[in-house]
Amino acid sequence: MSKKFFFLFLFILTSIVINAQDFTKINTRLKGVMQPVMSWLNVNSKDYPDVFLSGDYYIKNKHFVISQLNRAVQKNRFVYLHSPFPALYRGDAAAADYNKDGNEDIVITGLNVFNQPVMQLYRNDGHGHFIRVPQSFTPLYDGSIEWGDFDHDGDLDILVTGKRKDGKPVTTIYRNDNGVFSKYPIQVPGVYNGVARWGDFDHDGDLDILITGNDGNGPFTAIYKNVNGKYYLLKQSFVQLQNSDARWADFDKDGDLDFIISGEDKDGFPDCRIYSNGPNGVFTSVPISIRPLKSCSIDVADYDHDGDPDIVMTGESTERPYTEVYENELNFNFKKIVTGIPGVSNGKALWGDYDHDGDMDLLVAGITVCYNFIGQVYRNNLKPKKTKAKPETVLPLPIYNRGPLYYYVFSSCYCDPSGGKKARYNMYISNIHKEKSAYSLNYKFNALLIKIVPNWGKADPGHRTSNAFVTKKEAEASRMQVIESYKATGFEVHFINW
């Protein structure tokens, strides 16, 4: 490469960074790492979200593994905290309040400095201290970990996948019974260099599993449907990937979960797909303009506060690493946002509102094409005028034998309700009812919706049921919040009462 060409390239790259206004690099005390184990984490629920970042790096061919905890004390300032967590890499972390004491705890997996696999749970005592919980978990690395209430008992269970010390890939559910965890038997293949994600794709009220990675024989992708606590393979064909990541999200705002997946196919090439969740839970791959990446990470959140899920991805193409942000414009159209954030391989990017201003910021770690180690927070500068977003909580699903319980049902679309071509955002919502049997309100709502909206059709019966409420007054207060939220994002609200 000539010097002239090099400086021209550098000028163009610098210009792109200068013109990027959506994200600003924030000064932190974080050291850059690759193969990170990381999470946003509320050490103290009254403070800004903190950053846990662990991973490895090299100095003159010497290998280091580091564990870091930084606290955001101001909009543009982080301070160093002593990390109570082991230094790990090639793993994952997930924060949630597993014991319902109001404090966010954390579970972590990965390899330690001695290259031994680890899986540990730490309880937050509410005073800035984390205590290791003496639980028996199988140590894993090169996988993922998630919280979710799969058994409907009101507390959070763990879904984890990865590789054991002997190299065998496993996928395990640890059931939470009043803070005590035990293995729950499931017939789901183990994978490594991949993930397992919980999501209710079929609206039956329980958590199904999307899984992708290397199952020991090569690339693997599948969905396992939860039927009364047992998992059965969904007999549909998906792209088979390894060195992959995947996320559930309602990308088209039709009321059910689609999913995005990206990774490496059997020939070593990157591939990225979005599967639309259609009639009767049948998934269809849809055309998208998203760069396929392997050895990737994917995270989904509403970064611009417009009511739909956007995407951040890191990973490798066939020529170099990328960190990409895609704005959701609905109908599975995604607009690439120029961010100025360096592309990373062996890395991750996670959405989180660290400054409590209502929009989603980014935590990014990995190694760049110039072999620089990154560990950085980027502030989102969009400054939405809407109500500040509250941290998401994994809620227990309704239990029908504890009535009386009140519900409302709602649905949304980008359509013309008259059957014409003047599409706009519409939201339909019912009044408050007691539910006599599971999903009876959904069926009633959908029947009326199909009758009222000429172009809705039986093939698109999207709906979303509210959480259960003990009193009608509580249900109505929640219903009004949902209505105001949709109005604030430009939806026209229609009422379906009976």
C-alpha cells in the first residue's frame, strides 16, 4: 500500500468518525479486552447501571486475563470499583434479581487465568457487595447464559450452553426453587461457539428455546418447543450455523416473535438471516440488507425510542471486523447507522441506558483490525423527548388458578384499516375482562379484530395479552399506560370493546 493511498484512506475514515453524531465515546477506567465476559449491572439499584467487563489481552506475547467493574457517577464519568468477580474470558454473564430481594445478582461462565472452566452465581446484598452463592453448577465456556421463568413459579431459572472441561457441549436448565438451583432434564442438544435463547414464539404462555452453534458435528440451528415443561424439536428448516449468535424480537410489530441469526456456515462463510414468524408459528426467511458476520454477537433494543427493536452486531466478514448498528424501519427494512464505533472481532456489544436519559447506549469490547483492544462505553446522543425507559424485567407468566385475574388484549400493525394503500401505525386495544379460560380473551379479540379491520385476515391474528391483575383498577391503570405509550410513538389508537 502506498503512503498516498494510506493517508487518503485515513482521511476518509476520520471524516466518517467526525460526522457520526449518534454516539459519543465516554471516558471510562476500562481496559480493552477481547473474548469478553460482560454485562450491564446495577450494583446499587439507586445508582446508574454499572459495567462489568472481563476478558483477555496480550502485551508482547504475554497473556493477561482481567476482571473490571466501573460505575457511572455522572453522564460523562465512570470510576473504578474493585471487582469481586473472577477474571474470565470466552464465556458469558447475565444479571437479574434471582431471589426477589430487589437487588440485581449476576451469573457468569468462562475460562479463568488457568484455562479452567467456571460457572458461578453471585448474590448482591444491596450494599455494593457480591457474595458467591454455593451452588453446584457444571463449569462451562464458549457458550451463553440467560435468565427466564420457564416453569411459571415466579422466580428466574437459568438456561446455559457451552463446552465442559472434557470438551463435550451441553445445554442445561437450572431450575430455581426459592433460591436453590437444580438441573432440570431436557432433550436439547449441547452447543459451543453459539447460544441458547428463551422466547415464547407460539404465544402459548411458556418459554421455548432457539439454539445455534457447533453441536460437536458442525453447524446447528433449531427451535425446541416447550410443551408442559418438556422440549420438543420444531420440525422446520433453518440455516445451520456455528460461531453464531441469535436474538428473538418482534421486528415487524405484528405481535409475535421473529428472530435474527448470524454466524458461519459449513463452508466457513458468514451468513445472516431474519426469520419472520408467520401463520401457525411457521417461520420464513425474509430478504434483509444486513451484513452477515461470523464469530459474532447480536443485541436487540429500541435504541431510538420509536417503538420497534433495533440491532447492534459485532463480528467478522470475509475481509475485516465490524461493529454495526441497524435502525428498524419496519417491514424488515433496516437502515445502517454511521456510528464511528470501531469494528471488533472476538468481541461483543450490549445495549444499556447507563445515563437514564431514555435511550440506549452501548458497551463494546473486542480487538480491532489494527490489533487494538477495546473496552468502551458509547453514549447515545439522540435525546428522545419521550418518557424515560425503565429497565426491563423478566416477569413471571400468569398463573390461572389464582383468580380473580383481570386482563386486556392489544395488537398493532403498520397498515390501512380501510383496506386501502394509505398505511400508518395503528394500535387496537380491548377493555378489561376476567379470563374464564386460558387465551379465551385472545380468541374473542382476534375474532372482532378480523371482523372490524377488512384487510387484517385470519393469517395475521397478532395479539398481546397483558399481565394478570388482581383488581380491575390495576388493570385499567396499566391499560392507560400502554395507550399513552403507543400514542407517544405516533400510533393511532382504536378501541375494541365488548
